[in-house]
Amino acid sequence: MKKIFILAGEVSGDTHGAGLMRALQDLHGELEFSGFCGPQMKKTGGAKMLDWVEQAGVLGLWEVLKMYGWFKQKMSEALALVAVEKPDAVILIDYPGFNLRFAKALREAGFDRPIIYYISPQVWAWKKGRVKTMAKLLDLMICIFPFEKDLYEKSGLRTVFSGHPMVDRTKALHRGWDREANLVGFFPGSRVNEVKRHFPVMLQAVKLIREAVPEAKFAVSAANQNLANMMRAMAESAGLPEAMRWIEVGTASDLMQRVQVGAVASGTATLEAACFGLPYVLVYKVNALTYVVGKSVVKIKHLGIVNVLAGETVVQELVQHEFTAGSVTQALITLLKDEAARTALTTRLAQVVATLGEGGAYRRAAEAVMNQLRMEEAEQKAL
């Protein structure tokens, strides 16, 4: 029986990890998993999977620094679990702040089995120099964006492009609905800090949009019930108690297919919106310190992955001080009133999404993992 240690530290990584684990089980039924994860991976992998995502999935430099001691303890616990389980391979999913340090710590501790990285860190955005270090630590990189393969392979790191899981997800969730005229969707994010910074601006924009487009209607996506409750309280405080009725819990994919235009917080949701062909504007605001530090290390022109993939501005980005009620209102009203602009944006989004593959991403990733394990077995036998 093959033993695999797998680690994800955020909600999106938990989703991708569970998909990869199920695909691995389909390919090779005799597998035993251990590791750190979220509820989906826990359900798939069983008792030796430790759910830590609710605490681990923090965002922002200051927020992480406040939890330094906690993360140091979890690093020790993860190393101890690998030492006890002695897995045939370690799979690290995204979450580079922790996972790259963990890979280094594993090698320093003498771990000599394959370390595989799935959902590659976005070093092309912040520190390309890290690629050479990663090549020394890792045995395989499985990336989900096509341009990443050449970047990693130039360093000597074996790399496989598996395709993006979002293509499969949106195909499975596609409803074929017509978009509802004048329905504006707000997608403020899946974290508490994101909602706190984004939703008040969105509520201010509602008032301005109504003045310009009286027939406008609104819908708001909440990732979970706790965030929905928080947003309802914010709506009441903002003098928009009717907005409490617009909030829908866990229906982001449906909303993205129903609304005519949207404002979407930067992150995985922006790619999901693109896959559904939603004409949208990207918004984002972080802690001031995080923004200053981020600006000093990020080496790319665009924040949104659609624009990064296209190499140009396809989706308008309103980030930090540019994200205001007025700017959001102007962007959304333009899309609401200009059918040609909406159609052009939808067409361009489809062209970008087509570069991400046709589906089957988790199975191709699982095949890459199993191929790596077979290569390892062959090398061990040859010794």
C-alpha cells in the first residue's frame, strides 16, 4: 500500500487536494493518506488527515505575523507526522508561505522520498529567483497555468501542465440560463477581512448605481453563513436594510451565471467568473502594510489571473486606493448600459479560458503523481 502525506492550508487548496486525492484513489485504490487539510480532504482521506484550514487560511503580512508562534508549532507537528508515517511521497498544495519552508525543513531532516508540488506558487509574480531553490527541493511541479511549465523546466525541475480544475468545475455547474437584465452581482470574497474591506464600498456603490440606473437590481454572494450574517449587519448599518434580502449563501456559481454584470474580489473567483463568461470588474483592498510590502515584491503589471494569462488588460482592475464606490459604479454602469462592451468582454474571456485546457485536470495531475512514484521505484530497484 502506498502512503502519501498531503498538505493544504486554504479553502481553495482543500478543494483541489480533495479532487486530486479522489483521482489518485481511482487510479490506485491501495493508498493511505495523512497530512494537514480542510474538511473536503478530511472526508476523502480519513482519520490521519488533520483539519486546520479554518485557522491556517489567513491572508496578509500582519495577520500571519500575529500567528507566527502557532505556525511554528504546526510546522513541528507536520514534520513529526511525516517522521512517524514515513510516506512514499509528500504532496504540497499551493500555500507557498508555509509549504516552501516545509519542503526545506523536510530535506534538512533527511527526507529522501519525492516531494511533489501541486498548484505552483506564483513566483512569476513576486520572486522568480525562488525557482532555483525550489528545483533543489522538489522532484515534480504540477502547474495549472500553461506559461508556468517553461519557467520551472528552465531551472531543471520536472514540470507537468495538468490543466486548470476550474474548467472541470464550471462545466459541471453550467446551467445554461439567460442572464437577468440589470441584475448586478457582488462577490466580496471568502475571508472575513476581505468582506470587511470590500462590502462597505459595494454598499455605497449600490446607492450610486440606483441613481443612474433606477431599474437596477442586486444580488450578493456569501461564502458561508457567518459571512452572510456579518454582511447583513453591515447592510443595516449602512442604511440599506433591503440589502439583507439580496445575500445568498453558497450560490456563487449560480449567481455568476444569472447576473448581467458583477464586481468580483481578486482571487479564484475571478477565474470562475471568467469561465462562466460573466462581464465583471475586479476589485481588491488589503491592509495598508500588506499593500506596501506587496507592491515592493510583486513584479507583474496585473493582479487578476485573466489579465496575466492574456498579457494585457481584459478585465478592469480596481485595487487599493482605486477601489472606491465611484469607480465601481462607473465600471458597472458602463457594462450595464453598453451591450457591445459586455459582448466583447465575454468573447475575450472565452478566448483566455480556452488556454487552460479542456478538462480532466485532476486525473492528469494524479497520473503525474503516480508516474513520479513509478520512476522512484525504478530508481530504487536500479541501485
